[in-house]
Amino acid sequence: MSLKLRNNWKYNGNDSWSWAAFLDDQGSGEMDKVDHVEYILHPTFRDPIRRVDTKEDGFKLATTGWGTFDLKAFVHFKDGSKKKLTHEIELQEEPGAGISQ
């Protein structure tokens, strides 16, 4: 499986970041098999369980926050199977914007 969970960020100042998590299939076309993604955010977030149904931008979930944590995501496939992925959210002041590996 080539699906990977990644994130991008933009530092807003005052220990606040705008960031987004998304799936990356590394050009394999595997994204076409995904029905939706259920993200499990840190419990301090309001509504920490969020479902994204739109394939555009890799089932992107955008939010703001102040610290890193291990994001969990359940990728639900069109065939009814699912796969759990995890990713430590990456946030940096320098550079003020970026994307995780």
C-alpha cells in the first residue's frame, strides 16, 4: 500500500498554526479506491472525530492548533475494507510554512 498520511502548515504567530492533514498515494492511483477518511484528532479538539468524503486534495482536513500530536486516520475503501494510518503532525516556526515528509 502506497497511501501515506501527511500534513502541511502555516505559522500564524503567537504559537498558532493553520494546518491540514491529507492522504498522499505517491502517484500510485490508489486514491481512486478510497471512499472516505475518518480522522481522529487529539481529544482537546472540539469534535475530535471528523469524516472527510471529498477526494479533492487527498481527503484534506484543515484546522488550526498550537501543538503536535499523533494523528490517526481510518481510510475506508470502496470495497468495504479499511486501513489505519498514523502520522505525527509536524508544525514549525521556521520555515513558517511547509509540508511534512
